[in-house]
Amino acid sequence: MTVEGPLSGPAVEVVLARHTVRRAIYVGPVLVALAGLLRGWDGVIASALGLAVVVGNFLLAGAILAVAARISLAMYHAAALFGFFLRLALIVATMLAIVSVVAIDRPAFGITAVVAYMVLLAWEALAVARGRERELEWIQ
């Protein structure tokens, strides 16, 4: 998604979401391996699914906010607030749907999703706060 106007280039929200997903490449194997050590192969599968749900959530958040930002500031604020609750409900619904269809290790699934979400969010926030995201024009 590209923005036209005074700030050209990709939407900041999409860039942030992609950075967060890129960091999942480092966090994911650690969580999946830990789940595998503690819960076996069922833990590995469940942990990978939990990680996939979180990654999808971050990508959806970036897309929703980028579209809303192009409409208006009020829409952006509404999307940020209501989008969070909508995505939270979507995460819960997705996890409940997966658990009802497939017999997976529920603790590994849930714990991985929560830990991955918090670690990735904190990592991205620290990177932005420390100025490590150089391609974000609004930080300069």
C-alpha cells in the first residue's frame, strides 16, 4: 500500500506490521522449539499455529490502519480503537475455531500466541523508540 502526496512511499502502518512480522522469524523458532521441548510434537504444531494467528493479526492491523489513515484522521482513530477490539475478538474466534476443528495442544497454542504477541509488540516499540527504523519518515 503506497501513499500519494507530501509523504510518498509505503504506508507507515504497513511498514511497521512488516517489521513486526519479520521479527517473528527470530521469535517463532524459539517459541516453537520451547513448546517442542516441553510438550512434544503436538506442542510444536500448536505453537506454530499460535504464531501464525499472531502474525496474521499484525498484518491485518497494518492493513486496517493504513486504509483508515487514507480516509481521515477520525477514521484512523476509530480504526485504532475499534480495530483493536475487533482483532482481539477475531484472534479469540480463530483460536476457538482451530481448537474445535483440530485436536491440538491448547496450552502450547494459547501460551505461544500470548507470548509471541507481547514479545513482538515490545520489540517493535523499542525499535521505533530507539530510532532503528530508518525508513519511517515521520521519525526523522
